[in-house]
Amino acid sequence: RVILSPNLTTCHQSLSDADVPVYCCPPKRESEEAFIDFQFPDPSSLTLRIRRPAHLVDDDYIAKYNKALSIMKSLPYEDPRNFMRQANMHCIYCTGAYNQQHSNSLLKIHRSWLFFPWHRMMLYFHERILASLIGDDTFALPFWNWDSPAGMVIPRMYMNGSFRDPERDASHLPPQVADIDFDYVESGLDPQDQIATNVAFMYNQMVSGAKKTELFMGCPYKPGEEGFCDGPGTIELAPHNALHTWVGSNLNPERENLGAFYSAARDPIFYAHHSNIDRLWEVWRGLQGAKAEIHDPDWLDSYFFFHDEKSQLVRIKIRDVLDITKLGYDFQKVDLPWLNARP
Ligand code: C2O
């Protein structure tokens, strides 16, 4: 059976969203490295990592994360744990730098049911690399809690130290309230109205517009040319895409960094943005119960490759990432102000 997966021997130049050539392949071919299959972290030695809202973390946490990130940025580019290499993993898989196994079709992880699990994998490895760089296995990424009024601005921690990215829209920095359904046009709403609009929009994306699994998870993407689909889930389209665009610099041609897929993960806020996406996937599954599960083996067996905190290449399947407790992390429980915001 042909499984949707990348052919590591094929990494090649790819195209940005605006069709500009980009190159984000690793300096050494991964196909020459031996890989291992993913294994869960040992449950007996496991301290659950708790991801917390970025606007609520304390100075000690920020200092710790800042240190880990600075080390990550200082590693040589040859090291797969290097920050730019991490960012380029996203570039590789989202611009289609790999062909699929058994086909010359490009493999792309947006706009389909690959979206949630692939980004969960990326964060899983990224978080563990940061933790190992400071020797703290309780370290967890924060989440940008933009579905809650207090989280609807760029969290302060992303304005300083190694978290700051100069390539952002200057008019969207704090205290500007985010338009989580931003579509290149300023809403012009005052803060209170923007917050109310955002909360109602969240209800639509998480509840009323996401009652069927495919509407939330995205369309079934199968191997080969005919297997491609283009049907992003509700949350992927917005707030996900919308906030990428909203944060990226309006002075750059593709609103880099966060606004373009090839450059998005160069902005450290990317990881907090996706940590919230990952959390909302859990929240939605909790609301839907058993009917949320996808049993299609084409999805469960799709696999990708990442380097772990030991710089070891790992093959990981979607079925490996469906239980976050087994992966060793969880999210701090926070209010869901949109849950009862039926218009
Ligand atoms: Cu792979 Cu937020 O995009």
C-alpha cells in the first residue's frame, strides 16, 4: 500500500506562496542518515510538561526559554537543532520541497488533514530540543491564547530578547487587539468590539462551523497526483492563516516573517501560535467525543521525518501523535469564553 510520505532523496528548491523560488533543504542529505522509528518517551521517567498561556508566564520562565532559544540560535547550521534549521523544516514541508514516495507529486502539509498532526510533531521535537539545551525536562512551550480576550494581543514576552522579531507589522504590536479573522484589510473596530467579534468568530470556527470532522480537520489528502485535496479546516483558515498574515510585516512582499509559509517559523511567536492551535485541536476533540476520531489508515499511517533532541533522524506517523499524554505534555486548563457565544 502506498502511504503518503516524503522521499528524502528529493529535497529541492521550492516556491513561496507568491511563487518566488526558495531553498530550505538541509545541508546534508537526510536520506544518507539512518533513521529510527518513533518511540514514546519512557512513561516512568515522565514529568508532564505543562504548556501555559504566554501572557501569564513569569519572568523565571521567560529567562529560561530565552536562554534555550539563544543557545538554539547559536548552534551551527549543520546542526539540525539549530533554530534556522528548525524554521526550515516548516519551509520544507509547507512549500513542497520533498516529492512524495512513489510519485513525483509534491508533499505539502497545509490545507488538508495533515495540518494538525504535522504541526504537533514539529512542536513536539522543537520543545524537547529546547528542553535538552538547558537540561530541564519539564520545559514546555507556551501557547498564545488568542481565543481569550486577555490573550488577543501579541504577548509581551515576544517583544524582547531572542523572542523579538523585527519583521512584524508595526501597527499590530501591543496594545493593538488582533483581528483573528484578518484578511489584509484593517477592521477599524475599537478594542471592545474587536474582542466581541473575535469571540463570536471562535464560536463559529470551533462549534457551529465545525460539527463534522472533515470541516474541522481538513479534507482527506491521499498519495499521488489524484490524491491531492485543498480543503483546510475551519481553524486552519482562520484564526490560523489570518494571524500569520496579521503579525507579519506589511512592508515585506509576502508579509514575512510570520505571513509567509517559507519564513513563518523564523519568528519565535510561530511556536506559541501553533501551540494554541494544538491545544484547540484537543479542545475540539473533547467537545466532539468519539465521533471526532479519524480511522482511515491512509491518515494514521502517513509519516514524516524530524530530528530529535539527540540529532537523531526519526520517522513518525500520525497515529503516534494522537495522545498528548503519551507524548508527555498537556495544556494548562483555561476558560473558553467563546464556548457559549452563540450569536
Ligand atoms: Cu505550517 Cu502556521 O503554518
